[in-house]
Amino acid sequence: MVKKIPPIKETAPASATCWTHVFEKKEEIANVRHDLLTWYDKNKRDLPWRQNAKCEDINQRAYAVWVSEIMLQQTQVATVVDYYNCWMKKWPTVESLAKATLEEVNEMWSGLGYYSRGRRLHEGAQKVVNEMNGNMPGCAAGLLKHLPGVGRYTAGAIASIAYNEVTGLVDGNVARVFSRLRVIGGDSTSQAVTDAFWSLAGTLVDSERPGDFNQALMELGATVCTPKVPTCSKCPLRSYCRAYTQVEKHKQNASARLIKVTTTTDIEDNLPDIECAADGCSLCLPANEPWDSSQGVMNYPRKAKKKPPRIERTAVCILENVNNKQFLIVQRPETGLLAGLWEFPSTLLDENFREEQRMAHVSTFLKTHFGLHFKSGKLKHIGEVLHIFSHIHQTYVVDYIQVNSAEVHKLQCDQSTRWVDKTQLLESAISTAMKKVFKTYEAGVHISTAKTNGSKPIPRKRKASGHDRTDKKKQLALETFFKPALK
């Protein structure tokens, strides 16, 4: 049984212009803490980083939480679990990570996305070992100040979970829970709304179990108060949720109108009025985007308008040594998108290039950067691969060219280039996009080879269905039911 504790004194966020968006009653704050922690103790998922956070060594606890929180940024739990387990097995301590090379870190991170996270985690480990005698900063402020890649949320998570520091946190899941609890429908990227979320986090955090409380908020947002199809019936905070109250009030009023009730006094007395009393409140739904009854609690939070993604086309050339079946890969710069990862030789294309201009551009690129000279027609087009980054819609135009070992020796290669076979390629620190490019290459070469040999590619076998005439259980013709039985 979780003990109810004295609540933190309530203060309105500076951005709020009314009390609709805060918790007014101290008793309600204490009950929210109690009910949420009780639910969490019964329903929390068994995740590996939660087990590691129980380690007696405070420094080890902090490291384990740090790794998990960095991996979980912009990435789903189901994806992170295997990566986390492999990471902690290879580098169980901050000292072991500090000794690793960036190449090893990138290889381990390959496929997880947002690759700068792994690089900063590595940089942070080296800083802890080389500048802090192997000791992690012992509070949220210190974590925020000294560790690269650690922002306000991550610092709060590490400090509350590993150090039991009484500090709140706000991530996407927590923001969604708060916006529904207190009908915050303003622009989620605005400073006013951000301040309101952090004010609520500081108000509600449990002083005896801050780490568990923060994890409970995130767990609630991830499993119950989800972006789409939230299961309000299972929510432990339903009775405190003003978005839910708003939905129920609308339903009762609609029912009253349906049965032609002339007065709704009793109904309105049962559910409190949650309309904002202030004009121009920066936390309410904007006047030009009013509450939509069909959306229910999903009216909150309102998504910020995203900038349209940048559209890019990039030529990717796969060079294959036909004598040993190796491929040329090059390392990207240490800064920018996909920093330090390996890829096939690539060059950005002008969006207005016609086919012959594209081929000429690729030819010039290969001559300039690698000293590769080849006859017209040797460069073969494979196809295109679309890959969507968070802010870029990237189309890779894939070509390939075969060279022999004599030609390879003439190429201009340095430390940023490497020849690898298929196994080495897939084990290298290459992005998911390059893996997709390689699959397209393999499929294209297979089809091209089949055509050259005069054979047809083997079609995939189609699974038989219940309506398939090739199924063993064939449907009998109608006349067979009227044939006389054989004696």
C-alpha cells in the first residue's frame, strides 16, 4: 500500500491566465500521487533498465538510466529493449564505454536512428572518466551542465530515478497526460505551454518516490493515455481528468437534448464547468480550432504545425569488385546528418536534372573523388529508394558499376574509404537507408542477371486460400451431388 504524502504547495504557472489548467486543491494533488503510484505498482512493464536501476552502486544506476533514456528518445520501447541489452552486455560500465571507439559505438547503434545520440553518449562517458574521475554528476543541474546530449528531461529522469532527487520531468507522454488532465490545448511548442507542463511536473512529483512517480506518468502516457484510442476506462486518473469530464458532460447534454429534457440543471450540477474564465488564455484551445466532439479527449494536446520536410534526391553508386565480391564504402563527415557512418559513394542531385544530366553528374563525381574512369554504358541504373528522415524526404537514385582488381588498385582511396564484402558491410556502421539501398541493389542485379542468362526470375509462391481452386479441398460442382452412388 502506497502511503499518501503531504502535497507540494500549488502555484499557478506564470503563463496561465486562469485556474482551469492547474491543480487547485492540495488534497487532489495528494490523491493523484497515491492513485497513480498504486496503479504503477500493479501494472508497470518489466523493462531491463528498471532492473538495472535497482543496483546498489549509485554511479552504476545513473549510467544504466542514462543509456536507456538516450536510447528511448524518439524511439519506441519495443525497439530499444534488444539494443539496450546488447549495449549493457558489451559496455556494462561508464568506464568500459569510454574505452570504446566511436566506430564500435556507431556499429552498435546502427539501425536505431538519430545517430548523434550514440556519439554524444560516448563523448559523455569519456568526459566522466577523464574529467570527473569516473563519477557521474550527482544532481539534475550537474547532469544538465556537464553531459553532452543531456537536456532538461533526461537530467530529470536520471536524477529522479537513480538519485531519488525530487524533480519533475516532461516528455511527450507526460505532456499528453498533463494536457488532458488540465485541458491544455494551446500550441504545444509555445513557451507558455512548455512552462505550464513543467510547472505541473514540479507540482505533482511525489517527494518520497520521485523516480517511480515520473516513470508512472510516462507509463500511463505510453500504455493508457495514448495519442490515438486512449483507454480512459482503465485510467487511474480518470476522476481528475478535465478532458474526460468535458467529454462526459457533452454526452449527458446530448442525451438530454435527445430525450427532449427542457432543463439540464441536474446534469450540470453533477459535472463541474471546466470552461476557461479568462479571455485570450494562451493555454486553451485556440478560437479558430474549437473543441471537436468526435475527437473526445484526443482534442488534447493540439499538435503543432510541422514545417514541410525538405525534398532531396541523392545519387548512390555501388562499386563492386567482381574478382572478390567486395564493395566500396566511404565514411561520412564527423558532423551533420548520419555523422561518422559509412555509406556507398553518394552525391546530392539537382532536382531539375534530366536522366542524361544525372548520369553525367555521377560520372564526374566518381572521376573527381576516386579517379574512376569508365566507358559510357558501364554504369547501370538499378532503381530508387525512398527514405524519410525526421526533416528530409530523401530519394536515393541507385546505380552500380563493376570493376576488377586492377582497376581498384588505380582508384584514389584513403582512410575514409574501405572495401568490404557483404557480411562486413552489414556489420559496419551503416544507416538503415543504406541497408535498403543494398537490398534494392541485390534485387536489381538478380533480375538483370536472369535477363542476361535468358531465364526468368523465379516467382514467389502464392499461398493458397480458402477460395483458391488449387487448394486441396476443391469445391465440388453442383451436378456431382446428383450423380447416382457407385455400387
